[in-house]
Amino acid sequence: MEKKVIRVLEKILNVNDRIADELRQDLKEKGVLYLNLMSSPGSGKTSLLERTSSFFPEIISVIEGDIQTTLDAERLEAVGITSFQINTGAFGGDCHLEAGWISSALEELELKKGDLLFVENIGNLVCPAEFDVGAHLNGVVLSVTEGEDKPLKYPLAFRNSQFCLISKLDLLPYLDIDLQRMMDNVLQINPDMDIIKISSKTGEGIEDWINFLQEKKY
Amino acid sequence: MEKKVIRVLEKILNVNDRIADELRQDLKEKGVLYLNLMSSPGSGKTSLLERTSSFFPEIISVIEGDIQTTLDAERLEAVGITSFQINTGAFGGDCHLEAGWISSALEELELKKGDLLFVENIGNLVCPAEFDVGAHLNGVVLSVTEGEDKPLKYPLAFRNSQFCLISKLDLLPYLDIDLQRMMDNVLQINPDMDIIKISSKTGEGIEDWINFLQEKKY
């Protein structure tokens, strides 16, 4: 029995990977930089996108992944970001997004050269990392409140990402946490990781993040 | 193809549910209270167990679920808690624990009447709630840093739990968060939820948690 499940899952993953590769290629040709944000629940992905929007007026689109609710999409709409909500609760409560769903969502978004497309993946440090959604860059948002050890405990998301945003810097004075050790743990899993330290609340580090996007943008 | 996957998954879930029911019954007969703790990564489950241990010397055992590392088990050992580590990374990186694995782990733990058994589930607000591990009581640990909306966005973990620990109360003064709204959202998903507000750092609310355990304990 088990063998059969594995074979079917492999087939699904193969299809996902093919669609992901097509998405990556298509959006590159179109001149749209596509970034996938992964994290635990409540790490500050939506707050970061709210902050980011004012620096890139009218060129940011977001595909929101959630099990339930359109709360995040509503927050983004309030700051003028075009967003498309995928609720996996409607089809079984999946804990990740897949490339095919992004592909369908893109039919609803009118993207043009120079645009930035973000996927705000489902708040989960495990499953989303197992499915390539076809992004040009994958990123992990890691809040300082989560503790230094998380890169070691959830290595796949860090291994499969090119950048890591360490968020909620403003809370550092109130935590027993060694920020350097947190960064060392990130680099232990992925020595090539670009690490950017930010606080969406105070704005600290946001300039570095904006420069990073400007540099990668088509 | 899809139908086949669903049928196989149902079969796996049926087996899991049967083992879960047996575990629940066996441990009840033995007089061991069995609690399953679920949460996002870094919500403070391990810190809570460290705090709890001094109130119940020599009667707490913990089964630790992680994808990788034995970091949490080592922390518990340091405060004298007997623990058993399950690393799902060894068999595919599963994002949840299953009843059968708990059943195997129990063969390694010598439990006696009056003991408390905790499962510290994998840090993930989605998948663990989909698998009954046979606990007498399921609980969610929700850190105030995660934001008020999490019960609405990840309802299953809250629906399937009997108690909710709102953690890291000490950080409240530094957050823009409405604690009452967070509690209202918990109760909106699960009106029967026992909510206990705690800070493992300052000890605030720990007495309520200990009283809760004393009351439920066999």
C-alpha cells in the first residue's frame, strides 16, 4: 500500500515541478520578478508587504495563501496592493501552495514588465518548502521571537531559500536571544543565504530590503 | 488518480484513529493523564514544560516531535524530565506525529499511575491537528507575538483542542495587540475552550496552569 502512495505522490510532484519551471521561465521573459515568502504563522509577512508597498507603488501584486479567511488580502488591499487569495480550506485544508494554483491565480492578475510578484505562502515552516511554486527567489521570514534554533529544526525552508528576513528586531531588547547565534544557525544550514534584519514596525533595515529588491528586479 | 490517493489516505487515517483510541483508553486505565501540545514554531512549548517540571517532580514524561535535532529533548533532560525524541526527518520529514509512533515511543517510557505524559508536537499550526495522537486533552500554545487573527486562520488546531495557553504575556507591552480580541477569536472557533494566559519567563499565570493540571490529573 505504502509504495502506491509514494508513486502517486512522486507523479504529483513531477507535475508540480514542470509547472513551476514554466512559471519561472514565463515570468522571467515577461520581466516580472517573482518571490515566494515562507515562514511560521505570525512572523510578519503581511506587515512587511504593507511596508514594502509604499516604495513600489502600483507594481506589487501578491498571491495570498491561507487555509481560511481573506484577512491578509484585505490588509493588503487597504494599502493599495493588488492581491489574489487562495484558500486551501476550500479543497481539503492543504498546508502548502502548489505551482498549478499560482498559475491559475496569474490568469486573474495583469502583470507587466518591471512588476514584483510575491507569494505569501501558508504560515508553516515545514510543508511549503517541499513544493516548488516556481519563484525566482524563495525567502524565509524568521521572527526574533521564535528563537535561535529554528533554522536547525526546520532546515528545508532555509536550505531552499536564497534570502532570510530576520523580523521584529524592535522586540530584541525584551528577549533572551542571541541574534548572532540565530544568524550563524541560518548560515550553517545555508552558507549562501542573504540575511536582512528588519523591523516593519520601526522601519529599521527596511532600506536594505528595498535595495535588495531594486537590485534583483528586472 | 486522485481518488486512489484519497482512498489510501482514508485507510491510513482509520488505522491512526484506531491506535489513538486504544492509547487513550490504555493510559486512562493506567491512570496517566496524556496531553498533546500543538503550536507554531517558537511559541514556547519547551519553555512551558521546563517551567512545569518543578511543580511535578519525577512524574512528567515528554515525547518530543521534531523534523530534525534533539535540541528540545536536551533542554528537557537538563531540567530532569524523561523524554523520548521522534525525528520525522529520518522517514521523510513529516509535519505531524501519528498515534502509532507514540505507541512505539511508550514502549521506551516506564509510566505509572499519577504520571503526566506530554506530547510536544511538531511546531506547525496546520498538520498536527489533522492527526489524532490519542491524547486525553489537546492544547494549543499561542504566543501573543503571533497576532490576534491566528485562531481564525488556523481553525482546526483550535477546534480540536480543549485548552489554549496564550504565551509570552511579558511581551504584551511592546506589541500592538488586543489580547481580548485574541481570546474572543479563540472562543469564536471553540466556545468551550479553557484559556490560560501565561508567561514562562516571569511566571505569570503559571499557577493557573498548574491548577488546571492538578484538577485533570488522575
